Amino acid sequence: MVTQRREKRAERAAGRALARSALYRLLSQALVYPSGDAIAALREVDLPQAQLAAAHLPPNVNSLLAALDEHLQATEAIQLQAEHRRVFTHILSLDCPPCETFYSARHIFQETQDLSDISGFFRAFGLEMGDKERLDHISVELEFLHFLTYKEAYARTRHGPARARLCREVQRKFVEDHLGRWALKFADRLRQKAGGGYFGCVASLTEAFMAAEVEFLRARPESVLAGQEWRNATPEEISCPIAEVHQ
């Protein structure tokens, strides 16, 4: 009887981890450039999987998934591509930057340190970055959480609670140190810039899910919104903060 209860708890925990993994994957795919292949994957794989897993997720996620489904079915890829260019522009706009260090870094040295820390998380799990996006891009950080939650689900069914706890702890740490610090700020800016439609729906889904994740993981991320004036400075105007202390 005790063994059966443990197995049931493990199954429920694995199911929730898989559901969370599906949502992270969906959001990651929804926030890359909407190429024909990306939209096809969303319609045919990522969104259906997320909808199947919705029973394990916060109640408000169901209605947001349904709304996203409506937008995907009603909008052609070429329209979504035009909307992506409008919202995100061809460069990293300060109106709605999709990269962490545009929210967290107060100078170039902190940006380098934050990127190095993200890279350290990836290397610890044997992951290597492709050349399409920055390390701190929202889609990349979401994809890393998709990987970690899937790994947790696998550990709960194949390796036991110790490895599953390790995966969960890394999730909490990454949300606390990185994604949880800026995802809600990004979602708010995305909603304002999009003004509704597909990307407005993605913004609402990101906000609802990430708020639930912070609570679920018991993470305590420090909210950040650093000024970005230094990005427009000339090289001569950028000085080392360590050197300034000793002047």
C-alpha cells in the first residue's frame, strides 16, 4: 500500500513536470521569429501538447491557451512575421527588449557577468548554444526550463527522487537568478507594444504562467529594471566600475 502511494505521487509529480515542460516549450517557440516551420510546430505539436497537459496547470492557463489557438488558426504566418517586425523591430528595441540583460545590466561589465552565469547553467548540463539567438533571449531561457522540467519528469519515473530534486532545485535557482527577475517586466512591455492580437495573447500567457512558476518553485527573484543609457555611450565614456573605486 505504501509503495503504491509513493508510485502514485511520483506519477502525479512527473505529470506536472511534463505539463510545465510543455508550457515552457510552447512559450519558447511562440517567442522566436514566426517562420513557417515555427508556426507549423506551434499548431501541430507544441500547442496541442500544452492543451493536453492543461489539467496539471493553473486554471487561467486553459482560457489563454484557447485564445492562443484561435489567433494561430486565424492568422497567416506572413501576418505574424509582419507583427513580429513591428513589435520587436530589426534590432533590439528598448521598447520591448526580449533579452534579460536589457533589464538587469547597469553597465557592460554586468552584462558580461550575467551572460557568463547563464552560460554556466547551460554548460553544467552539457548544452551548447546555437548561433540564432543570444544566451539571454527569452526564448532561450524558456527552452532551458523546458529541458530542466522534462529532465525532472524523466528522473521521477526512471531515477528516483534524489535526481528529481536536483532538477527542481536548478529550476528554482535559474528562475530566481535569471528568468524570474525580468519575465513579468518583459510580458508587460510586450502586451503594451502588441496592443492585443497574437503577441498580446502570448504576453498574457507568459505573465500568468511565470507568476505561477515563481510561486510553485518558491523562488524569490529580485525584480530588475536597469537604465540602459550606457548602451548609447561611446567606448570612451564607458569606464570600469572597479577602477572608479580606486580613483
